[in-house]
Amino acid sequence: MGRYYDEKISLDGLDPANPFFGPVTQAALNVDAQESAFYRSRRDLFNEMDFGNFNRDEVQVEFSYVAAIPTVSVWNFKNTFNSVNPSSYSGGGQTRLVRDSFDNVDFTSPLADVYEVEEDDDGNNIFFQSSEVHLYTMGRGEPNIDTLFTNLRVFTSNSFTDKFPPYFEYVDFDEDPGYYPLFDVYEGFGEVPHHWQPKSGFTSQQLQIMNAAGTAFNAIVGPAINDFQSKYNQYFDSGGGNLDEDFYSGGTPNAPWQNFQGSSVSYNRPQNLPAALIKQARGL
């Protein structure tokens, strides 16, 4: 299962005289370029999730997607996931505080009631709810996180964050209410956060990958595919066709013009000329 560009796009036989030949060619090349950009972005994502220790390049990432789900092309991940429509895990109730220190990891767990602190201009501490600490339910998973590689540090780590100043919790004791330091905010999930239950012959791992990577593929490559399809339709709407098919449609390898009657298949070709005239023009 290769790329959309390899499996779905062919420019063989298109007519360079068509005014949309150039645009459709450029649109096709852009699909290929955007697919390459997609795999580079996934490599960067996995490096972020591995805290900078990821040692594979984009080619290895691409091959890993093919190996993970060999029956489904990457460009068809999201459609396949939607058609399967799996159920989600609910989790076992145990929770942990997980820090979202990433630019591109999509957490769905709610923000925790955890606070950070900064000083105002007068030197007073101002506490505000943190936007990077989530209350993660163990066993429930995160639906939008790509788990193509299960040994990334964000999955395997059980270490606490070393952020300073630390995070705080607010404790409303009658005798001493206030903000107290929290030291049990984790830098990772401590598990591979699969969210989707197996279904239709697909494992939780495969469904997780198809949803996360498929959503990203559609966002990055989808507009380029739509543009190519639009340009391709404009090519044919402008009288374009396949040169080889039209030329060989009625003949044989030794006489490809045999029985050709001059149909009106293109904007720049003869329309319904008499067969005798066509043969005469060809010196027969």
C-alpha cells in the first residue's frame, strides 16, 4: 500500500495542448510533495514524543505505517476508521496528572485543577490554573495520539516532571487555606494510551494509528488531493482526453488508424471527417 500519488495519479497520455495540462501536472506534483511533508511532520512529532531521542527518518516512518496496517493505504486511513466506527475504552478509574509539554500532541483528557504561579509587578505571587496539566484516566487512552511506535518516552516514562517553580494545588483548610506545591505531575502516560476497542479485524493499535495519522494526512495532504481532482476534471471538461486511447481505439498495431471515423473527442481534432478523406490524407 503506497502513496496516493503512486496508486491514484497517472498523467500518461494526457494532451500537452490542453490548457489545463500544466495546472493538472503541477497539482499532481504538489500531492507528491505534500505526502513527503506529511511523513516529515510525523517524524518530527514522534521525535517530540520521545523527548528528542527518536532515531528514525521519514522514510522509515513511512515504511512503518505500511507494515503496521498492510491492508489499508495511508491515504485511506481515516475513511476506513470511520467505516469501522469502533467503540472506546472507558478506563479503570485510576487517574494521574500528565503534563502536556508538546506542541503537536492532541490531549483530550480534561485540564486538572492544578495551578502555576508568577510574580506581578509588585512582587506578589499570582496563581492561575495551568493549561498544560491534564487529568488522565488510566486505561481510557487518548483518541488522537499516534501510537505507531509504542516505545516512545511519553508512553514508557513513569518519571515526575522537574518543572520549577512546581505546580500547585489549592487546599481549602479552615485553619490554613492556600496553594501547596504538587510534585506528582508525570511527564508521560506510563502506558500506551489506546482508546479504541478492537473491531472488524483491526486491533486497538491499528485503529489508534488510522484515526490519528488519518486525520493528520487529510489535513496536510487532503487539500492538495482535492486541488488535483479539480484540475483533472477541468482538463477533461476542456475537451481533454487520453491520446493513446483515442488513437488506437479502432485499429491494430500495424494499422492503428483502421476504422477511425474522426469522432469529436478533443477541442483540436477533426470532427466526423469522412473515412475516405482521412485515408487519402494519410497517403493510402
